[in-house]
Amino acid sequence: MSTTNAPRGVRNNNPGNIDRTSVIWQGEDRSADALAREGRFCVFLTPQAGFRALAKTLLTYQRKHGLRTVKEIIGRWAPPVENNTGAYVQQVATAVGVSPSEIIRLDNPVTLGRLATAIAKHENGGLYWSVDVIAAGVAEALR
């Protein structure tokens, strides 16, 4: 697959398709080229940096906003105005190995890694990253 045909999240090293905000992520590319190429979403220098940002966002959902289940987390991540949130929740819960309403702990690197992987796979229509890249980004987020 050529880079131009790759899903947006792959092209941008942004596996979660995180929207750009005023916050600049560690490893985010805010160069003129990146800003001109991508109007809405963050562009990261490496996929690992993109997974770190994805995992950090999920940790914030749990720590700051008290979201403890896949249903609550995905409800915020992928609101119904833009997504089929119910199908997204079910797919992610199955991939993580829990029911949609089961309480999960994202300070557990295995659980956080499974959740980040499932979101990346759903957002991009497939899994384009190695286990090592995902694990490294998750580990950085947990530091």
C-alpha cells in the first residue's frame, strides 16, 4: 500500500485519529508542511508518539473524567454524532476481552495496550503497527 492510499491515521502516525487542539503533544509535528497537509488531525513524527498520545488520552479519560468502562470511554472517544458508537463499543470490548460495561483499569499496561490497539484497528480499518511499536507508546504513556 502506498502512503497516499493508506488510512489517514497511518499517514499521520496518528492511530487514534486525535484531533489537533491548542495542546501540542510530545512528538507531534507542527511544521508548516504537516499543518498544510492535515487540517483537522494531529500529525506525529512516529507511530510510537501517536500511540503514546492515544494512551495518554485514554488515561486522562479514566483519571480525570472517571470513565471506567469501554462503553463510557468509547462514548467519549467516538460520539454518536460522528460514529456508530454502539458497534464501535462492541468491537472494542470484544477485542479487549471484556463486556462493554465491565470496569477496566487502564493503569494495567496489558489492558491499556489492548484498548489502544482495538481503537487503532477500528479507526484505521485494520492493524498497521507492530506489537512492539504499540507497547513502546503505551509504556511511555504510563511513565
